[in-house]
Amino acid sequence: MDEAKLEPPVGAALSRDISRSNWDADAEIDRFIERRSRTLRRENQQQAEEAAWAESTRKANAAREAELREQWSSWHLGQAARHRAVLEDLAAHHEQRAEELMGGGDAA
């Protein structure tokens, strides 16, 4: 038997064939750099999209809060007007009854 065929190739323990030329190593380094560059571009794009989404959400929430403040303000102003009308009518009624009682009008 040939002893060269029984020995594992150089670099087998590393799961790499380290007997390749420098040209192959340079090509592998270039592929690694390109892969890493694509990954970083994708991550940066995702971060930019997430930042844009967060800003859009913040603006939408601010607009919604402003709308709700406007609606509550309008409701309170309307409620005040309704109370004022009811209370003015109620005060006028009591003033009229007091006048009738003091003037000798219908006391019923």
C-alpha cells in the first residue's frame, strides 16, 4: 500500500485544504469581505427602515393625541354651554318663583 494515500491531506484537521495557492486564499478573503459588506448594507438598510418606521409612528401618535385633545376640548366647551343654559334657566325659574311668592302671585 502507498503511505501517501493513507495520510490525511494537510489541513484536514481544520476542515480546510491549506495546500491551495495564495491566489485561492485571496479569492476567499475577497468573497468573505464581499459577503460581510452585503450583510452590513442589509443591516444598515434595516436599521434605516426601523428608524423611519419609529419616526412615522411617533408622528402618527402625536397627530392622534392632538386630535383627541381637540375633541375633548370641544366636548368640554359644549358641556359648559349646556350646563350654562340649564343653570341659567333654572336660576330664572327660581327667581320667578321667589318674585311670585313675595309679590303675592300664584303660590302653588
